Amino acid sequence: MSSSTPSALIQSDTEEPLKSLLSYRIATLADCEAVSTLVNSGYRGESSRQGWTTEEALVGGLRTHPSKLIDIINDKTNAILLFFEESENVLVGCVHLQHDPVERSALLGMLTVRPDLQGRGYGKFILSIAECYVRDTWDVEFVKMKAIMQRPELVAYYNRRGYIDTGQREPFPKGDERSGIPKVQDLEVCILKKYVKLS
């Protein structure tokens, strides 16, 4: 699949079937503004309060920035998958994937669903497609992700999707305003892992 060509239609096999079909493709540099707007609406600011993924109470500022997305896309170990409602070709979600060929893993992050569409199974669907993508494209054995410990509902969500807590902890990253500014002290990130390689 080329970076600019939408995938064939794919139908959700998650617990909550989608009401519509989605297509997806890999983001290009031309998408950075739209992706930044989507991600920030899902995690920061008043618009994020429509959905349950908001980090507004814990972290201020931006979740990402077009300049940061440009850096990500220009690094060929990365891919950002964009998901569209096929009927109107509207961007409804995205996920960032980073390949570690030495570890044979992928780091998953920036999983976003438009706030007004959350709770409909889109997140599960995007997560499932992302796991299949890294397994089939990069031949990884497992997927890792980082979640803020002070958001137990988010950690629990990924636990239900098969991600286990590795016990590893990291302080919330500081020093890059393109990733947000902590509003509370001692924010901590846990590392979750899920094996995706087929036996």
C-alpha cells in the first residue's frame, strides 16, 4: 500500500462493530496540520473534554505540533496511520507507530479518535489494525506503549486489550513544549507490552 493510496475497505471485528466502514492510509507531510489538529482535540483543551481520552487535567499545552509530526514522518522507522469515514472521507482517527528492528518491536502512541466519536468502537478498531500492520509490515514480535500512571482508566483500557504492565516506569517527558507541559508534579509513565506475533 502506498503512502497516499487509501487501503481497501476494512470492517471491524471488535466487540462493538462500527456503524460505518473506514479506510486508512499512511500520513504524508501534507497531512501534518490536520493530524496535529485532530490529536490536540483528542487530548488537550476544551474540545478534548467531550471524550474520555483527555489529559487536560494533567498536562497543558499541545499534545503534538506540525513540526514534530514532520520530524516523525521524515524518520523512516515511523508510520502514522490515518483513518477516514469512507462515506465522507473525513479524518476520524490516527495512530503513530515506531519500529525497533533490533528489538523486533513497535512503539504505539498518539492513538486518537475524534472526541465526538469516542465510545463507538473506533479506538478498538484502530488499535487492532495497528497491531496487524506492525506484525505484517515489520514482522515485530510485540507492541509497546506508554501510558500516564495517573490515568488508571486508560491503563485499564489497554489491559483489556491484552497489554500487560512490564513494571518499567519513566518520568513524564519534559523540555519539549510540543509534547505538553505537566500541570501536576511527579507524573509517571508506565510501559505496557502485548505480544502480536502469530505462532
